[in-house]
Amino acid sequence: MVSEYSGKVRFVSENFGQSKLAERFGVTRYPAVFVDDVLVARPRDFGFLATGEKAGRYAPWRNADNQARFRVDVKRMIDQVLAGKKEELARENAAAPVVPDQVPSLPAFKLTDLSGRELTSAQMANRVVLVEFWATWCPPCASTLKWLGELKARYGDRVAILALAVESPEDKVRSTVSSIPGDIHWAVPDAPTAEAFGDVVAVPTLLIFDASGKTAGAMYGAPPDLHEKVEKTLNAIVR
């Protein structure tokens, strides 16, 4: 898209969690798209767990029609900025800061894991619970899942890890899982179950609940200090 503007536009990619521009707008998830300093698409617009009124403008993102719609919208916004209409565009797209919706506690759930066994929130009572949302098409997810398996081995029964695959074919989920060692509970949730965990609009997303079920932390993406932050939280709440 940028190449169509003959040097008038350049593309800049900023690491998730390290963008001052995103921080300025209160965007703590990804992807977010700016034209200059105008926020034109936010994580909600790409949400892949949403249904009904929560559905974003470009969700599901893997749909070709939604990708085409996104391209048209961004080109229109670039054209407006190049035409000197940036202030007008900023007013049109003005919005309140994006604040992630976190559930206050581990929601009640009932799933069937990949082995066909019943998996419920009650089975995880009195343990710290880590819930990882991931997808087979997400490159950082595989390494995060491997690390979670290692984490489980160190903390043992004091910690339960639930890995929920979203927007991923079950055969590909099973293929990915087969190469990841560790005592992890694997499941493919339906939309209502996934949404019960809050406004999860990007993968990987890692939610941490203490032994009483209270939310103790939420990590979005795979920033360089992810392991450090998670283990610091665990050391504070694991008994």
C-alpha cells in the first residue's frame, strides 16, 4: 500500500508494548494503526473473539472482504492527511483512551479438553491459574506455550495452566499441541466461554488468577520482559 504513494508515505512498525504513540492513546493491546498521529484502527476493530455488538469493523480479520475494507479505509485516511485534512480526520476518529476490560475473578466455565475429558473451573480451585489465549497462526504463541510448560514443571500442583486456542482449526491445534511438552490443559473454547474471560482481542494474552480466584495480572503479547513479569507475579501469590 505504501509503495503506491511514490515516496510520500513510509511504513513504521513499532514493537508491541514499546510504542510511545500507542501509550499516548492508552492503547495497551495490538494491533493499532496510526496515520501520522491519528489513531485510525484499534485492537477492538480486529477483535477475533467478539460476536454481536462487540464485533469489530475488520473482524474476523482472516476474512478477505474485511482485509479489503481495511485497505480502503486506510488509503482514504492517508489521502486525507496528504491533502492537509489531518485535523479534520483527527476529530472524525477521536475516541476515549482504550482501557482493557479485565474480569475481576476466574469465571466459571465448563469445557471439554482435547482428550475428551470435562474441564471446569471447579477443578482448579485453591490453585493459581494461568489462562493463555493463543492461536496456531500466531508465531510468538508457540514459544510462550513451551515456556508455560516449563513453568508448570517448576511450580507443580500449586499452579494450573489452561491454554485456550482461538480462531484455529482443531486439527492444527492438535498438531501444535503434540510438539509442546508440559502438563497443560488444552481446549478450544466456544465464543461465550472465551468472552467470559473479558475483552481479549489479541493473542497471546495471558491472564493470571490467584488461589482465591481473584485476577492477579494480565499480559498482552510477548514483550521481552514477559517471563520476568509473570514469574514476579507468581512468586508473590504462589504459596
